Amino acid sequence: MEKVDGGHLKAIEEKVRSGQRLSFEDGLALEECRDLFFLGEMADLVRTRINGNFAYYNVNTHLNPTNVCVYKCDFCAFRADLDDPRAYVMNEVQVRQRAKDAHEKGATEMHIVGGLHHKLPFGYYTDVIRWILAEAPEMHIKAYTAVEVEFFAKIARKSIREVIEDLVASGLGSLPGGGAEIFHPEVREAICGAKASTDTWLEVHRTAHQLGLKSNCTMLYGHIDKPLHRIDHLVRLRELQDETGGFQTFIPLAFHPDNSRMDELPKPSGFMDLKTIAISRLMLDNIPHIKAYWVMLGIKTAQVALAFGADDIDGTVVHEKIYHDAGAETPQEMCVADLERLIRETGRIPIERDTLYHRIERGIDGWKQREKIETHPVSV
């Protein structure tokens, strides 16, 4: 890789300081830059401009209703065939118990993603939402990736819009950002070519935004992807955000190779993790939040990422299976006290939020929502 031209970096710095949008070529120059402290300084400037000195977390729990999946993505260690001894499907009793446990622990969000089980009807997935809300009516349901939504449309013989409307009628509150992986066809076709296309992923989120839902977005990096692929991915997300304004948070997801069909590849380095966080913050000028997902990054790297453009460290995350099946060595959950301590050590002010970035204040009677937390995107 050639050393990036110093004059280009100076021009990028001037753009960042004046709040101008960075171009595709600027993004490639940032990818070539090896000065991690420069990238961190620029990203932290943007983070401060948008989110002040706050860093966010939430009290949440994960639910993966089934690991049976018709797709066989090379990077996935979670999926199982129908006759695999590892295969499972959660029933109503199990789902309700998970919701009850989450509610008793003070969770405000249930994050639901899972496999694409070809023997289950679409009604199972809407029932999962209803079962949770029957036990915990105040719980926010952040559920089902764009890949799952497309699959539901196929098995139910409905349009994507109709599927999302049915999910909303069941109690859906927002969409997670999973399934994006890498949009560029050179990579997507190689690692997950059978599942939802880039255009479909974007269309699902466009439709959700048109229906009034907020969603997150992601990028899986550190496998066979190259700088061109990552910048292309970020620019496509930025373009959809220009159109809809519906993305709340971008989560860079570090590839975990263990137990996958790509286990010969190394994990991304800490250098790449922090660099990706920083470049994401600089390129995604219209998405308010950048999350350092501690389950994948590791607790220490996620904490340092708060100085490299990230303003959210995710949540307590109970019962996470997908990345732990792929070799994540982080704990299954963290307590609020630890999350707040990690944030305070960086000089940030910890703010508990709900899924839609309303401030949560705890008291003897549990929790209550406060006002929407204001952010100030650099450009729209």
C-alpha cells in the first residue's frame, strides 16, 4: 500500500474542521493513513460536535429464537442444519421466561435475531414478539434483520412492506442492522451470496423508515474485505440516510473466524478496529451514533474506541449467542456499574438510553423515559 499524500490528509483535516462532507476518495485516503492518532483526533472532533461529552449504554437482552438456517454464510458459526444436534427452536414458555427475566433485570430492550428456519411459518416470528410483550408490555422490541424480513416475505408470500406492517402490528419497535455484511458484490457474493442482496437490504430499511421505524446499520469487516469495499459500504449507507434519515446508529462488526468456514483467517487487529471506528465516524456524517460493540471488540478496545469516534458502548447484553459461537471471549453480560465505570474512565459522561435514544432515569419505582437526547449531525 502506498503512503497517502500528506497534502490530501491536510485537505481532509480542513474539511473535517469546517464540517464539510468527505468524498469517496477522501475515505480511501483515510484507509491508507497509518497515523492512528490523526484519525482518532479527527473522529473525536466529529463525535464531540455531534454528541458532546456523552457516551451511551442501554440495559438490554438478546433473544435468538432459532439457530436453524437455510443459508450457509461462510463467516457464520451460529447456524445449524435441521438435523444438527445443536439445532433448537425456542417455544412460547421459553420466550416468555426470557422476557420475564429481562423485565425483572430492568431491561428496556429485547434484541431479536436468529436463523431462517424453513419449517416455521411467518406467524411464529410475530408470535415471538407478542409472547414477549405479554410478559413485559413496556419492552422495546428491536427485531429481525433485513435478511430475515426478506425471508419472511418469501415464506408468507407477502411484500416487504406488508411483512413490516404485520411485525409492527405485533409490537415491533425498530429494526437491528444485521445482515449488511459488505455491500460490494466482489465480497458479498463470495461470503454470503445466497442471502438478501445489497439492494434488498437497503430496500427493507428504506421501507421501514418510510413506515416510521428507526433502524441501525452495520458492516462486517476484517475478513476478505479491502479498503475499497469498506468505503463503498459506508457511502451507500450515507446515501440512504440522506434519503430517509432513519438510521440511528452504525455498528462496525469485527469478524470472528472461530468455528466458521473462514477460520483460517485471523481476527482483525486492535489497530484495524480503532481505525474502522474512526473512519466510520468521519464518513457517516449524517448518522448520529457510532457504537463500539464490546461483545465483538472486547471490553478494553471498546473503551478505547470512545476516544476514536464512538459514542455508544452498547448494553448489558444478556444471552448473546451469535458471536460467542464464533469465538468471542467476552463475558455474556456486563452490569450497569461496570459500563458506567468504563465510560467515566474515558472522561465521558455515561447516559443510560432506551433504544430510541431517550434518556432513562432510574428510581425506586424502576425506570422512566426522559426527553429525546439531541444530536447534531455535521451535514444532512
